[in-house]
Amino acid sequence: MRSLCSLLAASVIFLSPALVIPLRGQQQPAPQAPPSVQVGVPEGRGGAGADQQGRQGRGREAGPSKPTPRNASGHVLINNTPTDKGVWLPRGVAPNPLGLKDLPLQPWAKAVLADREANELEPHTRCKPSGVLRQFLTPYGVEFVELPDLQRIFIFDIGGPHTYRTIYMDGRAHPEQLDPTYYGHSIGWWEGDTLVVDTVGFNEGFWMDREGRPHTNQLHTLEKFTRTNFDTLRYELTVDDPGAYTAKWGGTTNLRWESGTELFEYVCQQSNYAGSL
């Protein structure tokens, strides 16, 4: 017994510096200040504060934008050539950049929105894909890939679930029977320089924006993408969901081009606070 007590006493003496420091009230090292960019967003990849540094966005000096890029046949390019790469970022990570208030919510949908605002349990922050406006509101951006030979356009999400959305450009209609998905079933066509996308078949497992506006599987959206100049992509949204709203609603916002950024590896998992690359 004496040898066991001696061993315990020696252990306490050995560990005592680590144990008694807090008891003596000694000051602990001050916590480091939070980084100046958003967590997980490396420099040049949409970090916060870009506009505060005299730029219209990282990788672009302030000043007039270049004209909208086009291919040899004059067709507008939403994303550029392999030698001129980039992604589209939101202009600030706002809850709802459409700026809409007092939407025509049905009473049950208004109650759901209030609960979401109070609890903030957004599926996107738990690695679930998000359709409609929410797809374009991450600080990591998206990339459009147009494949004329396949008559399809893909929209790749960099952050969050790291998934992609398909837009069918071959003139097909929506199937009569659809399995609801996060992005829904999208068909598109060009009206001049504007890409028009009609989507149905959404599930109810995502928020349409960061504020948490609800929807049902009756949701039908019409989106219009217009590259008004080299650095700006205008996004127009019309929402028709008779299951959650009493009337159609919509709005417009802009995405900004960040030149030089490519799709990069992103792992969506709990407590993933990766530093700058």
C-alpha cells in the first residue's frame, strides 16, 4: 500500500505544474483574433473584405469592366476558356441578396420561417445540397460548364456538398413522374444572351436562401442568367409555389467574376476549420 501511495504522490507532484496554474489565477494566453477572411476561404478565393481593399473582388482592380466574352460564333460565354479561368461569387454573403421583405407566405410557412430564424439548423451547413438561390450564396462560388456537343450545362458547387447541377439544353420537357431532388429537374434555353432555366421536381430538404424561406414539392422556378459584362452575371429568379405562398414572387441579384480561381478540393465535415492553402 505504501508503494502505491508513493507512486500516486509522485504522479501528482509530476503533474502539479499543469494542475495548479489555473488555481493560482495566472493569466492564460489571450485567444487569437479571428482571421480577416472567412473560415476556409483561402486568399484569392472570395475571402471577406475584398471590396474594402479598393477592389471589385479579388483578382480585379477597381475600374471599368471588360466586355462580355464570346466565342468565335458570337455566343456569350458564362464561364471562360481554359486559358481564362474563374468562378462566380456572391457579392457578399447576405441572407437574402434579393432584398425582398414581406413575401406572400402562407401562415404555416411563416411559422416555419420564424422557427428557422430562431434555430438556424440549415441543411447546407451540414453538407446537404441546396437548390434555387442558395446554390449561389457560398463564399467559394460556382463554375458553369457548357458542353454544346452534349447539349447540357453543368453548375459545379465548390463549397458545401461539392456537388453539381445539370441543365438539359436539348429541348426536352420535364418528365411527368420525377423523384424529388435537391436541385430539381432543370431544362434550359437561350434567349439572346440570357440563359433561361425552368426547374421543377424539388424535394423539401433544403433552404432556398440563407434566411430559410420554406417551400414544398410544388415549387417551380424560372431563373435567368445574363452576363452583362466580363465581371457581372445578373441572376433573376421567379418562384411559383402554391403550397407555401399565396402568389408568385421573385427578384434580382448579381454574381461577380473572380478570375484565376479554379475548382479546388473542399471537404465538407463537422469542425473542418482548414487554414489557407
